[in-house]
Amino acid sequence: MEVVGRVSSGRRKATADIGRHLDQLKAETGHDLIAGTLNLCLTRPVRLDPSSAIRFDKARMLWPARVADVDVWAYRWQGCKLHVLELVADRMLRSHLAVNDGDRVVVTVTPGLVTRLPALESAAWVVLWAGRESWYYSGEKYQARVRRWEKRLGLLQRA
């Protein structure tokens, strides 16, 4: 299954979160991962199946994926927006893929790792986030306004 997103500069939170667990992640994935992530704002909401994830730090999860010629790991945490996907790999993806903010990236995820969103959740996401996907990394006031609706409507990644 292909998932499409646009590259966005992040807030550097994942570097520390992943960096603390590199030894565990190497044992689990078999790869020497880099602590940084390539941040994507997806064009539609995607919920990944938590039962298929590699878990670390209680509520943080990785799923295998692929971008171009590179095996990557899709990274999320409990409560992550469904249109946010961060990619972890054994190399700096931004430079390897030669991408900049706003560039389109196609991620291939095994179809069984994606769970279908009910129509109500998909419609609610359109109302709250369509056209505003990149605000996750820049619009903290907007996020605060919609957070309770996201929780009520189930628009967050489950652990």
C-alpha cells in the first residue's frame, strides 16, 4: 500500500526519543538506525495496526516500510496524529533521497499493517485537518483547539 506525504521540518523531539533506545532498536530491527527522522505530513489519515508494531519506551512504535530504494521504519507514538508519519532509517533520509520541505515522498507499507478508518473518522479528519496537515509542525494553537475532538472521534494513533 502506498502512502503519500510531504516533507516537513520537525521539532527535533524524535532525535532524543529514538536516540535513547538505539541499542534496543538495533536488536529488534537488525539495523543500525540513525536517531533523527524524516517527517512527513500525509495527504490522508492512516492508522497503523499497533499489534504489528515493534514497541519501545512504552508507547512508541515502529513498522517496516520502504521509500524508493531504502528500507525504513515508520515511527509513531500513542496519540500521534493520523496524518503524521516519521521515518527512521540507517542513513540520513533527507540527504539520501535529496528531498526538502514540501517535497512529495511515497512510502510503501505492507497492506496488513494499515487498519481501515471508518467513514465517520475519515470525514471528521477532513473537517479538522484537510488543507492544514502541515500545521502539526507549526500550528500549536490549532492543535490545542482540535485535540479534544480528535480524542473523542478516535483520530489518533492507538498503542
